[in-house]
Amino acid sequence: MAFTLAAARVAIEKLNSLIEGKKEYLTDLDSAIGDADHGINMNRGFKKVMEKLQDKEHSDFAGLFRDVAMTLMSAVGGSAGPLYGTFFMKMGQNLADKKEATVEEFASAMQEGLNGIMTLGKAVLGDKTMLDAISPAIEALKSNPGDERAAWTSAADAAEEGMKATIPMLAKRGRSSYLGERSIGHQDPGATSSWYLISCFRDALTEHGGQ
Amino acid sequence: MRVGILIVSHSEDAARGIAQIATAMSGGNVEVVGVGGDGEGGLGVPVVKVLDALSLMLPKTEGIAVFPDLGSSILSVRGALEMLPPDEAAKVTIVDAPILEGAMLGAVEANCGAALEQVVESGKEARDLKKTEH
């Protein structure tokens, strides 16, 4: 069993719906420690992604993820645009000419995406950012190379744990870092949307993934 | 050709206004461009908007000094640089400076025909500019 291009597209659709439903929650999280634009920006960005993908066929992951990336980088003004845009762009470049990918291939593509985010935002693990959700998810994928479903289930669990672990953290990046100690006790909105992303990939795989 | 100045702000109005001031200070001889806003009246500047501005300016300039306001504006500039060919991206420097004072001093320096490095240095000196002691 491998992750298919069709399943990746389903994951993006699921993410759009999930963000639509959670936009106020994301905005609430962001108004506590940021500039209250994360829910609105993600919602607007992924709505535009769905418009872009409508009636479009892709021949590989690179084409699909490039469309996602370019739309986010054209439509989103907050930090979610460059960060998620770079993540999808780099992830796609690493899966060029592929219509299916194994857990190992997906993990290493996501690692490239994460490296891109780190280059852009200069964040490291523990800075209370999206990294804290995505990085444990990649590690979980790497530790379960044989079993696709088990790998993505544990990746989503790890992302959720990573997201919750941002609550006691002191923010070191972005607007929330200006708050210093006052950022402690709040869950990071970026880590939250990153958990949504990983959980949508899990759901797409379990419902539509393998052959 | 002279060094160009790109001002990148969350706000389109702020970017245009600062570009207007920097243009006035440089005699209109320097390519000064301001980009900002999300294109729908909101704050924040998308990567592609910065990329488009850089692509238009590069053929007309001897390098570009970029003055961002803060936070996601800086991420958007870095994202745009990632998307340029490396030899083009090498002609662009992000300057860590107060946006208005930096762009203004940078534009004045560029108008004197200074190289990119010197324009960047002048921009950085804006941090120590005393405004009320004269």
C-alpha cells in the first residue's frame, strides 16, 4: 500500500473543510498570542486552493503541491503564506514524477518541507511554532516504515501531542515572542493548523489511500 | 544604473507612503518601490507580490536593498528570494533597520551612486538616527 496522488488531493480537500470549521477557534488561539489573523488567513488561502484545484488534473505530487504552494503564496499575507507555501513547494519537489509514495518517501519529502520552513523562519524545536507539531509527526512516520496506516495514525497522534506540548512553551518566534512570559499557557495556532494538516493526511489515507 | 530600494510593509498605504518619502529624498533618480497588503484590503504581504516587485526591479537596478517592516513581511521576502534564480537572489539584501528611516537613508546613498553594500550599511545606520536632538 502506498499514499496515492488521489489521496493527497482528498487530504487537501479535507484540510480546507476542517479549517473552514475551525477558523474561529484558530483566530481565538491567535488573538491570545498573535495578531488574530491565522484562522482567517488559512481559511482564505485554502478556499483559493480549492478554486485553483477545481477541474484540474495533476500528473504527480509535485504538480498538486506546487498549485497549493503558489496559491498560498499569492493569496495569504500573514506568515502562514510563506511558511505553508514553502512546506508544500519543497515537499512537492521531493516527490516529482511520483503518483504514489511510500511512508519513507513521504517522510523524507516532509522533512525537506520542514527544512524549508526552518530556513525561512529560523525556528528550532521548542520555539512554540508549527515545527513542534510537524517534526514529531515525521519522526513517527520514520519509525513505522512498514505499515502505512499505523504510520499515519501514529504521525497524527504525535502531531497532536506536539501541538499540546506548545502550551507551556515560551514563544521564541513571531508576534507571540514579543509577549515573552505571557505567551506561556497558550497553545500555538501554527502548531494547531499543522496538526490539522497531518490528521487530514491520516484520514485521507485511511479512507481513500491504498489500492 | 543605481541600487534600488524595495519597501515591504503589512500595509499597502504604509509601503506607498514610505516609498513616496524615500523618493522625495533621493531626487527621483532611484528606483524606489513599495509593496504591501494582501490585495483585498487586509494587512500582510503575500510572497508573490514581493517576487513580482523584485522581478520588475532587478533589470533596472544594480542590486536591491529591501526594507521590511517586521514579522511575516520578512518571511515573505525570504520566500520570494527562495523562488528567484540564485544569481538574481544574490543581488538582493534584506536590511535590518527601521523601515522609514532606513529606506530614506538607503535611497539617499543610492542616489549618490553607492554600491549595494554601502546602501545597506547606510540603511542600518538609521537605527542610531537621533530625531529630536537637533
